Amino acid sequence: MDETTQSYYDSFADMINEKYPQGYQVALIKNSNYSHMDLRQQNYQYLADLGELNHESFIADVGCGNGQFHNFLKNHPKYKNCNYVGVDCCNKQIENASKSTDSNSSSFFCIDMDEFFSNEPYFDTVYFLESIGYTTNIDTLIKSISTGLKIGGKVIIKNPIKVVNDEDLDIKYQEEFSSIEKEYGYGEKSIGMLPRKELIESKFTENGFEVEKIEVPDVDVMVYNTTFLTTDEFVSSHPAYIQHISQKVPQRYEPNKYYECMLFVFKKVSDIIEDTKQLPFVQQRYDQYTQDEPMDKVIQRSIQERGIDIMDPLTLEMYQSNPDAAAAAIKKKVIENPDKFLNKPD
């Protein structure tokens, strides 16, 4: 992830938390089945329904922000006992998110989304709620998050999206829109605030996923924009966005379509990598942890030969906070699977 993104959210984390305590999402999905709820709750309820969540679900929220979705889940009778992992690039966002609701079944990590991986498939559902555009390597991102997702598990993406039918017109649109992307902390190497529909779809289907659903939902952007327009700090730092929302810019670029929100639901159907060491950043982390962390001989040997568990964020947090518990868990895994972990690698 680009440093520009971290800088943006470091600067605005406290303001976001103050002005948008229920979420910094621009587009809120309207859900007529839950018309008794306010728009933010309708939005989150629809997303929970897409993931078919229940109290046993294990969820990863990538780009979790100030914990808005976490707060909804943990205050809902159907989801309050679910396991939740929130990931964000900004320490202050993670700090605010961890305070959103107390829960013993929630964890938060400040890491680059492109490097969020696991040695075990913990997750049933992975969410990207207006966050996937910040990735600087979507291929690595998909491979990384896939390591922690169960076969049959879902990835749900909610994001502004463009459908390009005229390349020349899109170039002109991007010339205007690039200033808005910079205001929101999108780096030059990111896939951008408005990634192409075909890019998202093709990259997932090339990496062990199938399309379950793609839709353009009915959304509201006025809740977000009203707060934005009445906050001096946001107005002064986002002049291009202010100009954009005061005009009907996308209409000037038809036949291209620039959607404020599109939903993707992908289902994992196969593992695209067999060993996490195939991920480009893992070997370096592997070398660091096996060198720096004191462990007894059997654990050391298992990690040296197979790279089990100690590198993924969930187990690493457990190891750092409770080394004895982590050591016992790894020993148990070795004892239960001696052929896998104690034999020499092929």
C-alpha cells in the first residue's frame, strides 16, 4: 500500500471518528426489507445478508476504518458472537476501531492489506468496503487473502466502479478525477478510487474464485456528503471533490458508466497457491521470525521446515501476548500431523 494512503488516514482519523462514528462510507445501500432501520444500518444489514453471516461466522474486514461494520455486528443479536478480524493501514484508525465495541472475539491489525495472509483458512467471509482501490498489487492481494479463506468462502466488495466503453473519454475523465483520488490518499500505483469492473472480475476469477453476484444497488450519498459539506476541515482539504459533487460530471462521459457503488460477491472454489512462501513478501518475514523468536527445538524445526502458523497475524498476536499458549498450539499441530510437519520437505 502506498504511503500516501497512510498519510491521509493518519491526518483525518480523529476527524473521521468524530464526524462519521457509524462509518466513512460514501455510498449507503438502501434496503427496503429493513426500512425501519436508519440508512447506515440498512447498508450494513444488506452486507451481512450477502455474506450469510451468523453467530459462528469468522469475518475479515479489510480496510476496517474506525470499526463501523464491527460496531454494527457486535451490537446485533444474530452476529454479536461472530469472530471478527479488522485490518487497516492506519494505527489511529485501528486504535479507534478497537474501541468501537468491546468483544473477546475481535482482533485488529495495522498492516498493509496486500500482506494480509494466513497459514490456515480461518475465514468464512472477507469484506472490502470501499477499500479495495487502495491496493497497489491486486494480484498479490487476492492471493494473500485467499490463504485465509475457506473453500466455499466469500469475498464481498463494495466500491465505486467504472465500466469503460470509450477509452478516449475515460482518459479525459481520469484527468479530472485524478485530483479527487489524490485528495483521498490514493497513491499513483493503486488501482484507484474507481477501478474497472473487468479488472476486479478477471483478477478474482483468475485466482481461484467464481462470480456469485454482481449488482448495482440503490444507494444514498447525501448522508455522507451533508456531513462532509458542513465540516470545514474536509471542505478545505478536498476542493476537487466539492466541485465534483456540485456537478453531474459522469453524465458528460457517456457511454462510459461511473457508478457510485457496485457490489461483487466472489466464492472461493480452489487454492491458487500451495505454500504461503510463494507470496513475495513471506520469505523475508519467515526469516525474521525464525531468527528472532526463541522457541524449543521441535517448534523451531517445524517452522524452519514448513513455516507453520507463526508468521500469520492471528498466531503471531497470540505468540506475542501469550508465548506458552502459542507454543502449545503449535506443538499440538505437530503431534497431530507428524507426517506434514516433521518430515523433511520434498
